[in-house]
Amino acid sequence: MPDRPLDMTALLNGCIDTPNLELSWTEALWDSKLFGAPVLQIQTMAVRGNAARTDISPFVDALQRSGACLSSCRLSHDRLNESFLLEDIGFRFIEMAYQPELALSAEGPHQGSLEVHAATEADLPAILDIAGSAFGNERFHMDPRLSSKLGDIRYQNWVRSSLAHPTQRLHAISDGSQIVAFFITEEQANGTCYWHLTAVAPAAQGKGYGRRSWETMIAHAHRLGSRRIQTCIVARNHRVLNLYARLGFHFPPPLTTFHWVRPR
């Protein structure tokens, strides 16, 4: 990364709170390391008045002076004033995402047909192979201004870090000795089992392992005492969208994601 000026912390982590605009942002440290330059993530955004375009200038200044290569923002689908403002300063729509939810009944589902266990170092090579090849619909792969290879590395880094993560858990799903899928999950205080990252090995796709893996992990969440499951998927991944629908998941209103990428 380039040398950072003394005021870099304020540029990378800031907020705007005026009668016209509320906006806060932080540095996405994980992605900054991946890209070799600052990556900023908008945390909150609300247009309050007609002069929001003027009041957003400190954030535009932060993008330029920090040397940021990428910034992202995720909004509720109906926040059109906010999306228009983002487009005014160079952001582009990338994806629509859903957060499917499944309430787990007291009796629970039947035991899944595959084996699931906490992944170990011995499982890591097989899971890293899946993480580096199974994704293609997500924002880092679909934005034509970004290298899809960085998206693969990003998910592989996530898998590596999950082995030692304080709250996230990496699970290997197997059919006999073959690992066919993996899940990164987190048990939250409100009784929700959150599925952060899920994938079926490309070689196992189209053979029914998707539904069997998901059913196995639903049963696993019930055994852990979870009351519900929640996750996030992109709308363009229609096959997985249909899978969640068939499994009885409920779909709240969608979210939209926007990227700003520094021009080359």
C-alpha cells in the first residue's frame, strides 16, 4: 500500500451528520489487504434533504485522498434517493441480494443424508479447492472492473481464517470419504444460526448434493438448538434461490449492492 498521511484514519473511518444527509463509513481491512489499497465500506446512509449532494463531499474527498481502490454500499431495495445519490458520485449497481430465513420447528427435520463435521487442517486443501472454484455469481466476480481471481482468493482467505475464528465455524460435508460441500456458520445470541458462506464442490454439482447438503446442515442447526437459520444470497444465483424456496425458506425484502471503483 502507498504511504499513508497522518490524517488517514479520519479519511478511512468517518461520518457525515447534517440536516440533509447521514452517512458513515469504515475501512474494510480484510479487503484492503487483499487489494493492496484501502477499501471503504458505507455502513449507514440516509438522505434527509435536498442538499445531500453537496453534503456528501467529505466522503468523496475521503475516497480521493485516501487512495481507496474500491468502496461498497448495501441498501434496502426501496432506498432510491440514496441509490441515486451514490450513482451521482460514481457508484454503480452490482447486485440484488436476499436474506432467506427458516424457522426451525420444535420437532426438527429428519437427519440429513450426508455427514457433517467440524473441519480440521487435514480438510483444508479440499475445502480451499472448492472455495477457489465454486463461486461465480458474487459481486467480486461479477463486477467487470475487478479481477475475478481476487474474488476466489478472498473466499479462500475466509476459509483459512474461519478455522481459528472465535465465533465462526467451518464445516465439511462428506459423502463417505469425499468432501462435497462446506459451510461457514455462526451461532448468534438470538438463536439464529447464520450461514456466512456455503458452497458445493463443482465436481459434485448437478448430482443432488446441493439439496442433500442443505438438508444436512438444517438438521445440524436444529441439533445445536438453533431456532432459525438466516443467510444471504444474490438474486442472479437462481439455482440456489430455487433451492431455498423448495426448502421452505422465507424471503424478506431484498437488498441492493453498489460499488465505486477507482478509474484506471
